[in-house]
Amino acid sequence: GAGVSQSPSNKVTEKGKDVELRCDPISGHTALYWYRQSLGQGLEFLIYFQGNSAPDKSGLPSDRFSAERTGGSVSTLTIQRTQQEDSAVYLCASSPGTSWGNEQFFGPGTRLTVL
Amino acid sequence: QKEVEQNSGPLSVPEGAIASLNCTYSDRGSQSFFWYRQYSGKSPELIMSIYSNGDKEDGRFTAQLNKASQYVSLLIRDSQPSDSATYLCAVNRPSGSARQLTFGSGTQLTVLP
């Protein structure tokens, strides 16, 4: 079946511009996660959605970052007034539900470059 | 102390050898453990999950879990050059509202032909 998809695969923007990154999770998966991975670094948790519950935004680095998930499916991560330190690969993952044993499956990522 | 620690490597093994990757975690309440493989320029790919103490085998991969000692390991038998990648250990965070995973920083493995 189809895996997690993300778009665009690459995004180059100028400092100060806003960007939107999209994630389409695996069909039927109720949990969706956003991570950020800077070059040569580990995964940094950003935000988590579970069904219709309020998202866990504890990982968002600043108020320039926001995310929404419409209809419990597609999610959009928005970065306002981008800065050069926002340059990274943004990864989306989904998992089947709330059980602690649920495995997360990653999309291919969006590589963001802020000039 | 980091929540999930891995040796950063790089770890080099000859083709055909056993590669051993180790991970320790700090939260005794963690119940689920995962190994991901990440090729350069690609996203993480789930290769193993383990929830109970002991060994779990899947093909050339064996995951080992020891909750008392708070470590989880991954053994790769008959290592192949195609196994060369960064291996990420991930552990669930049992507290809080989110079923989040905390990832280690990864161990870079190189299998030499």
C-alpha cells in the first residue's frame, strides 16, 4: 500500500518568507508526527497529532512554527518568517493509533533551504 | 544524561562479520523499542521492534532487550555492504499525553567489502 507522502521534496526560500510543508499519512493511521533533522544530526520532535485530540506542540522551537491537520488526515507544517537556522529536512511519520507499541513510518521528507 | 544514548561510531566491520549496535535509555517506564536504518540522504526505515526482554530475530537481524539493564541492541549477521547506513535506536516515552518516540543520535555503520 501507499506509504507516507510529503511535498514538496525540496524547497528553497529566502529568509523572511513563509513556507508550507505537506504530509499525507498512511491511510487509516490516526497518529501523525513532524520531526526535523539538521545535517548530520538526530531527529528533533516538533509536533504530534492523535485523532481529534489537541496536538502536542511541545517540540515546536518558536511561535513561527505551526501545524494543522485537517479531517484527521493531511497535515501542513507552516514556518513563518523563515530564518537560515530553519534549514533542515522536515520529516513526517504516521502510526496506526494510540497504543505505546505503535511503530512510526516515515515519509521521504522535505529538504528546506533558507537562503 | 541523554534519554537515549548510542555510540556515534563510525563502526566498521568486514563483509560477512557480525555488526553489534548498542543503545541505552534512561526511562525505566519505557515499554517499546525500535531500530531504524537511515541511508545517507534518505528518511529512517523501520527494521525491528521489540517489546519483551530477550531476543527477537528477523532474518539477519536480531534485536536484544534487557529492561533491567536498560539497554537494547541490534545484531546484524553476515553483514553486507548494503547494510552500511546510520542505525537509529528509538524508545517510547511513557509519560505525558503523547506516544512519542525519543531517538538516539544514531550509529554510523560501514561494512567493508
